[in-house]
Amino acid sequence: MKSKIIVLFVLPLLIFGQAKVGTSAAPFLGIDVGAVGIAMGGSQVARAQDASTIYWNPGAAAQLQGNHLQFTSSNWFVGSKFQYAAGIIKISSSDAIGLSFTVLDYGEEEITDVYNQEGTGQYWQASDLSISLNYSRMLTDRFSIGGTGKYIQQKIWHETASSMALDVGILFRTQLSGLQIGMSISNFGANMILDGADLLTRIDIDPENTGNNETLVAKLKVDDWPLPLFFRLGVAYEYSLGSTTSITFLTDALVPSDNVEVINTGVEVGVLDKFFIRTGLKNIGNDDSLINYSAGAGLKLPVNRNMVSFDYSMQEYEYFGLIHTYGVEFTF
């Protein structure tokens, strides 16, 4: 079987290796986004950091300062590409709207069959897509809430499955300076089912008899699958080490519907609010996780009255090596 088919259908089983794995559609929804969050082990639900907050906690966007525009790209498994783009606009001091796009592109591969082992000249493609529209609002000077509606689509050759889903989240800045608490629920929506021309086939319902129609058109039945539901609860604490240096600790508890419950943790050290070093541990409690560690760095520079940030992260996977993610964000 071709390598990218293995990626599409078998990789989630290899990554998690638990009984619940493979029981949901659209596993790409569980891929972390943003170089900052990835470097910190996916522990971002209690933080309003950048435009990737639409993914981590849709209720946190209203607590961002200014407008944000972000692009990130990862060299995902077996030559595939994982890309994320998001923008958040503060429409008032208390309200924010956001839009994000997530694409996992498996590329294309030439089709072979029994008679054309070197290729037929045709190519198959596969891709996953999520488009999200977010709204969040400050209910008090410390508490914000928000929701995201999203369209989800998976395609493989001529087959397509799609669904709609909802994310909700809250973020609370406590009276203890630097301490925040966040919570989110992601991907509450309808099941997905593949449909397309390749499910049509010709059959002979009575091959023992002649004279009947031997080419009746039938449609193969496929099952529908639920979306992966994620519940995140986390805390973030930022502590100043003098006037130039700060350190932030984050911890998230993640409860997925298609895997075991885990803890994700991360640490970020910032100098002059311009240079950042990050590291994290992901999937603590999942003995079958293939992620060994994550780390990254960031640089924030002023451009006129605006800011531009460059971020990098890497994750080491057993069997797959290093996964690199590059991101750029504009704040204006």
C-alpha cells in the first residue's frame, strides 16, 4: 500500500496506540497549531498569546492587545504539509472577531494498478481542511468568553466528507498577579461520512443465471464517524525576574474522546519582551505517545508602531524524527 495512504489511515493508530484511537473522523483536528503552542507542549488554553488562540481557547481572543495576523507551516509526516493561518481583529475594547484556516495537504501520488505497475498517468490527492469563525467578548475586566463555528472537510481522491462543529471557551485572569485559568471544549458537531463517485460499483446480483442485467449500479455503504471531542482545562502563571526577564509556566489537562487523558506542560523564558526560549512536555500519562520532547524560540521586533514576531518550534517523534514548524505574526 502506498505511503500516503498509510499516513491517511494508519498514522493516528501509530501515534496513539490506544483502544479509542481510530474511533473518530478528522484526526487532523488534534494537531497542535502555532509555533509557540507546539514548542510548549500544547499547553495554551489558559493564555491569550497570539492568533492561534482561536484553536486553543476561543474565549481568550478578546483579551489580546491589538489586532493579530499569523501564518505557520510545518513539514508534517511523509512529505505532507500542515499549514495554519489566522487573523483576529479587536472591534472594540471588549470584543474581538477572528478567522482561521487549517490545511493538511498529503500531496499527490501516481495511481498504479495490476496492469500498470509503473503508473497509469493519473494522480490521486488527499487533504483536510478546517475554516473557523470566532467571536469573543470581555464580560468583566478579568473574564472573557467566546465561541467558534467551523466547517470541516476531508477529501481523498473522489470522496469527500464534511461537517460543522462548535468550540467554546473561557479565560479568567485571577486577582493573583500573573495567574490565569482557562477552559475550552472543541469540535462539538455532527458525524462525518465519506461520499463520492468511487463508492459506485457494478454488480451481478445473480451470477449463476444468464439473461439478467449483469451491470447493475450499486453504492458501497460506509459508516459515519464522530468528530474528536477535546476538553481542555489549564492554568498559566507568569513571574517577573527583575525588570528584563520573565518566566511563564503552563499546564493543561486534555481529555479527548478518542484517546487517553493526558497532561501537557510548557515553560517560556522571555528577555526584554523580545527574545523567547520555550520548551514543553506533551502527552504525560500516555505511555504509548511517540512524542519525546518539544522546544523552540521566538523573536519579537518593533516595526514603526507595530510588531512582527518570528517563531520556531521542533518536536521529536520516534520513528519520524524532528518535525519543524515556522511561524510569523503581525500585531497592529
